[in-house]
Amino acid sequence: MKTNNQYSLSAQHTSPSHAQAKRFGLLGLVPFLALVGLLFLFWHISPIASLVQTPETPQLVIRYASPTGSGTACTTANPCALQTAVTLSTSSTDEVHALEGTYTSPVGLPTLQITRTVTIIGGYFGSDWSGPDPDLHPSFLDGEGERVVHILNNSDPTLEGFHILNGGETVGGGIYIANG
């Protein structure tokens, strides 16, 4: 008989605790879901979420240069000097479009010093910036006895549609890549 009483006591004892556990489970589920909802909300409004998102692609910026260019506008209406256009290019997606003609520099300086990754395209004609034709409208980088192109800072420029002439350095008279 004792065994039956113990069994029935134990059955009575587990039954209320099972109900309590079920009640606690339901009561515990509501705060848990609220916590998950708050974490989701905070994630989307936090600065960390913006760091995880894919950054936007930089926009293409085109600067325009001519052998007689001046100023810093570098527009189709007011092209600037080639070195100025290259120096103002700050993004690896930037391009410099250069009119036909001969580009030189002051004595003692390279015709073109490039310190950033940029695309430089020669062979444009007059006010027609629609597309280059370097064979019909040649662009010349003339070193006049000095270095013509000097590439620095581990940059990776693209130079298209130019004739490089009259470089006059012992090493790298046409194109010199520092630390290259």
C-alpha cells in the first residue's frame, strides 16, 4: 500500500508542477519574443547595421583637360591643365579626358605625375567629347628632356591614347614607376 500511496502522491506532485511549467513557458515566451523584436529593431536603426550593408559604388567623375587649359573647373566648357585634372581625381573610378595636342610641364618636373589610381584618356577633339580617336586626334606627352610620366604611391593608373616622347632621365625617362 505504501507503494501505491507514494505513486499517487508523486502523480499528484508532478501534475501541478507540469501545469506551472506550462504556464511559465507561456509567460516566458512573451518576454523572449519582445526581446527578439527589440533586438531586430535596434539592429536596423543602429550604426552597426549601416557598416554591414553593402557600400554604394562611387560615381564616375570625368574631368576634362587641354594643352592650354587653366583653372580648376575641368569641365567641357573650361578644361584645365592635364596635371590639375589628374591631381583633382580622388576616386579610382575617376577619368580624365584630354584633348588632342602636346602636353608639357615646367622645367625640372615630369610632364605628368600620377599619385592615384585614375584613368587618363587622350585623343579627344575640340568640343566633341563623345569619344576619343587618338589616331586622328593625337595627344602627346612631351618630356622636353625631362621625365615624361612619374607614377607614385603604389597607384594603378590607366593611360590610353597618348604618344610619349622626349623623355630624358637615366632611368624611366618615358614612364617611371616609383617602388614598382
